[in-house]
Amino acid sequence: MHENELPGSQAPYKLDAGEGVRYAFGNHLATRIAGPDQLGQPASGTILTGAKGSRFPVHRHAATHEALFVLDGVVSLTLGDDSYLLTPSDYVNIPPGTPHGYEFVDHRGKLLSWTFGGNAAEAYIKLGKPFAGNVYQECRDAVDWSLLDAGVDSELVNTSLRAEGDSTSKLTAAPGGPVPFVLAASEGERMIAGDQVYTILGNSTHSNGAFIALLTEGPIGMPIPRHRHERVTELFHCLNGQMEMFAGDGFLTLDPGDFLHVPPKTAHSFQLKKHDTRFLGFVTPGDFEPFFRYLCVPFDGYRYPLIPPPFRFDRVIQHLSELDLTILERPSGPPPQPAGD
């Protein structure tokens, strides 16, 4: 298991909070936590921070699909013709061709960006320089935004952020299909499996099958069965609490801000080790989404219940032939039921 370094191939690795490959431009800091070499596809994960008032101008990507998740602070966002004031745990879907830009409204702004299908994340390398520090610089250095071009799948758009006070309301349910949207914190399609609540933020239709994004939260609980995938990559971000992960050939702990990359063919499982643990997962490709629909049932609440329903892994077993999933140990839960139950 690699730790606090990005391997040069599709290998499992863990990054502690704040670790990664960092690039500074002006008073922005971009920390790469995954790239094409690690993911085996044109995709990247980046954590973006900056000083209050730091602004990334409105631009669009021809091929790259981007998703943003707010980790901290307040961020002003332009998305198409609309303006939003983002706060922690808001989620943004940005299909190719969508004008978007942002400004950090306070000193704590932090965005998680995942890009798929193009090389737009290379813009941070082109704009910036390698940086050893783990916080942004407070400086007045100008950024040469003209460096954004087709070579990094980024085109500047002649528009400006809308005036403050003219913000668009965030959604409580995502629309269908590959359209831009902003989903408010804690909203999305909620489902439950045992004592864990799963909230789908972006389903496979939102990215034309490139990925799904979902939040998982629950109390201290049992580990999920150890398993592996032949094609599927899973990307784990611990947000609150603590997780114990098995990945590859051993156990490790994820605390808030830590990241784990689990590539195809890697045995893995997780267990929530503290109450009110919450983590964000990106799963690529998105055709693994049916797994969660077999495992879970719809849920109207927002917090996991004190008395949970049964953990119905038996339904996954019934549909195992449809899924990129190899179970490596006996799951807990009720015995398999007749098909259609």
C-alpha cells in the first residue's frame, strides 16, 4: 500500500488530509489527489483552496465532465446563467460545454473537484508552479488566465459573476440526464441499507455513465463483506468520524480529510468505527449503480434510524451475475430470498 504519494500506476494508495501534489497560482492552491496514471483513464481529483476573493474566471470544457463538492467555507459559483452561494456539502454537476466559475467568499473555502473524460485538471499545472506548502499563499501575484486553452480543455467565457444577492435556489432533488445543477447539502436520492444511509448526489445518467457520486453515513457498525471489482474504481473521502478500511493486503484508518484510491482487482471493505461517520464516494464507471439499488431501499429520512431495517445483502447475491462484483467472504444478513422478494 502506497501512502502519501501518488504511484505511477493503478495501485491502491492512501493520502492523509492535505497530502498530494500541489500547485500554486496567485493565491490559489490546487492539490492533486489522483490523475490519469492512477485512474487508468482521462480523469483527475483535485482539492482547490484560495484566499478570500480569489476567483477562477468563468470558463467551459469541451470534453471534460466536472463535479464539485464543497468541503469547507463559502463559495460563490456561476453555473450557466445562474449564480449560487455554495456552503459545505453542496454538490455541483457540470457537464461539458457548461460555463462555470467560482470565487472564494471567505478564508476557509475548499472545493473537491473530480473531472472525467478530458484533461481539464491539467490547467492547474499550466497555470501554477509546484508548491511545497500545504496552504495557499497570501500574495498579490497575478495569474495569467490566458494560458487556459484547448490544450487543457478550457475556454474562457466572456461573462461575469452575477451581483451578490441574486443567488439561485439550490435543488432538493436532482433533475434527470446530463444537465448542470446544484444540489443542496443533505439532499439527493436517499436510500438505506441496514444502519447506513446512502445519498446519491450524481447518478450515472448525470455523467453519461462516467461515474456516480454518493454520500454514506451511519453509526459504529459491522464491516461490509470483503470484495473486489474487475473494472470498477472506488474513491473514498472521509468527511466525519472514522473508517477502518481493508484494501489490498492490509487494514488502514481513514480520518476526516483522508483519501483512499481503490483500483480494479483490489480486495477491499470498510467499517464505520465512530458514530456519525460520513464519507463521500465516487465510483467509476457509473454502471455499478444498480448494486446500490439492489442493496438499499428508498428512505425518506435524513439521518440513520435508531432501529435499522435488515441489511439485505441477499438481494445483491440474487443479482450477482449482473454486477462487476466478486464476494470474497460470507456476508452477514438474512439468507437469500426467492427472486422477486
